[in-house]
Amino acid sequence: MSNVVPLRARPAPDAAARETASVVCDLVALAEQLHDIGARSAGLGRPRLETERTIQLLLDAVTSVERALDTITDGGDYTPF
């Protein structure tokens, strides 16, 4: 008797899973970029009200991207592979 376990190759993920993972990756990168832009825009020396409005709009955009991520990933429980 042998205790060697034969290994089988894992099937490649389907195209939809790869595309979903790619979109999730792009959305995460976009949210990070929006955060960075908000931080940079705070130091531009513009009038206070204009700066606050700009940052608020960017934070709203981040919130929208995060909601899209929650939707695509079923609340963060999505594992494509």
C-alpha cells in the first residue's frame, strides 16, 4: 500500500471570475487614488470653502466606489478563485 496522494491540476478560473477580479482590483486602485487626490487637494492653498467642497465631493466618490465594491463582492464575501 502506498501513501502517495496523486495531485490533480486545478482547473483554470472561468473568464467571468477573472474579469470580476480585474474590476475589483481596478475599483480598489481607484478608491486609493481618490483618497490621495483628496489629501493633495487639501494642500493647494485654495479658499477654505472651496477646499472643503472639493474634499467632500472626492469622499462622496470614494463612498460610491466602495458601494460598488460591496455590490460586486457580495458584501466582501466574494472569492473568485
